[in-house]
Amino acid sequence: MHETDAPAHTVGRVFDAVLRSIEGLSARVTDLIRAAAAREARPALAELAPLRLEILGILRGHAPLVTGTGFVAAPDVLADAPLWLEWWESGDAPERLVVDLDPASRGFYDYTERPWFTVPRRTRGPNVHGPYVDHHGTDQYTLTMSTPVLDGEEFLGITGADLYLRRVEKAVLPLLPRGAILLNAQGRVVISRSARHVTGALLRRLDVDAADRAPVEAPGGTLTRCGELRLYLLTP
């Protein structure tokens, strides 16, 4: 491993550990839906009940980093709910997130248009979205990790995890070299140890596609991918 790879590898492990957990949840969802298909039926909401223990286990296992996690169904996957979020949030007593899923309502939350849903649906791979302010949930500056739930080529929805940015900073900032910047795939700053760049700032002229293959020289330093998600570390 090149010396410039080491911090990126360490940071990547923080996110990859969460990714492994939500990928495991995806596999569990696929098994439940396949079991229903074997009966020539679509699963009902009640059949998602076994997921709850696993979802709450992810919240506990990745506390305090992960603040919400669960399964978000593709339209009409469930027999008795055209749209559904089996999504739970941490707290003194974890609670299921309740949003307005009635398309006729003025407050309708159309999650099928959210990047954390659309990107895994399009790419069939994991994604990290943010940082953004979650106006439909917690109103916190958030990163959302998501991975597709697939049965062969059929897209069944996503599993994901919300991470409050302030908690990500607490976990990741000590791992960054002085002057380093953690970026998303659009070149937007997620976390910074550089006085020149703040969270949310957009850095241009970065060839993140090249950095997917190997560290590359970029304006301001060396750009290296962090783990399996499309997060990148720019080190001076």
C-alpha cells in the first residue's frame, strides 16, 4: 500500500463496516420476498416483521454513528402497501419513521425520486448521498448510504443507513491528515481538515473517475478513493 493510500483505507473501513451490515439486511429482504414468490404471492407488511430485530441490531451495532436504518420498498413490491419504509431511528427507544406516503396528499413524500433510491436503482450498486439537510426526517445535516435489494435483475428497493454529519466528523476527523479533505463523487466537501475548504463547498477539476482505479494527482494534492463507496480523500 502506498503511503498516501493508508489514511483513505482507514477512513474507508469506517463506512465499509456499515455497508456490510446494510448489504446483509438486503440479503435478508430478498429471502423474505423470494419466500412469498414461492407461494406465488407478494409479501404483506406483516411479513417484514422479522426484519425488525436485524434493523435494531444495526442501530445498536453501529451506534452512535448510524442514526437510522432499514428497508425502503420499490413500488408495488408489497401486497398491501404500494409504498413503504421499514425505517427505524435511534433514540432512547428506537421508533419507526412515519412519513406521508399518500400520492394524493400535499405532504406526499415521494422517496422514489430521492438520489439515495434512484442511484442504486440505476447502477445496481451502493451509493452515498450527501451531505444534505434531511427536511423530511430529522432536519439534520446527513449522509445516507444505500445499497440495492435485488432478486436477480429485479429491483426490490434499497436498504440504507443515515449518518448525522456531526457524528461522522467525530469518528472520521481524527483519521484525516492535516489539510486533508473528504469528498463525495461530485467533489463536494464532506469533512475538512483544511482551513481553506468548509463542508458543502464544491471542488472542481477533480478526476474522481480516475481515482476509482488508483490515486491520482489533483489540484491541491493526491486524490484517493476511500473503500467501496464513492468517497474520496484529497491529501496535500
